[in-house]
Amino acid sequence: MNGVATAMTGLLALVGAPWLSAMLGAPSTVLAIVGAGLIVFACLLLSQARRERVAPGVAWTIAAMDVAWVVGIIRVPRTA
């Protein structure tokens, strides 16, 4: 589920960067870069989801990146 949601968010940010830029007040270039990064992260998530066993280091890295995303999202409205 995380991989699919991340891919959809990345696609929306990448393709919709000009529209989202006007709506959110963020530069469209930044939104496109974030979108591309999310798509890469989604590919990592989906590739790991297909494995029978995920290495603990990879699982912890994914969890840390998810936490960083949530913290970043919470902080954005406060700084914008």
C-alpha cells in the first residue's frame, strides 16, 4: 500500500507541478524534483514488497524515510 500511495503522490507532484505550484505557492521545479524522488522511492518500496524477506537494514531505512516524510509534511505549512 505504501508503495502505491507513494507512486501516486509522486506522479501527481511530477505531472501536476505547475498547477500545484500555483495552489501551494511552492516552486514547480521543487515539486517536480520531489515527485521524481517519490517515484524512485516507490520503486524501492515495490521491489522490496515482492521479496520473501526484507533485510532489516533496508526495512529500517524505509521506516526512517517515511518518518522524515511525515516530519517534513508537518513542518511545511509552518514555514510557508
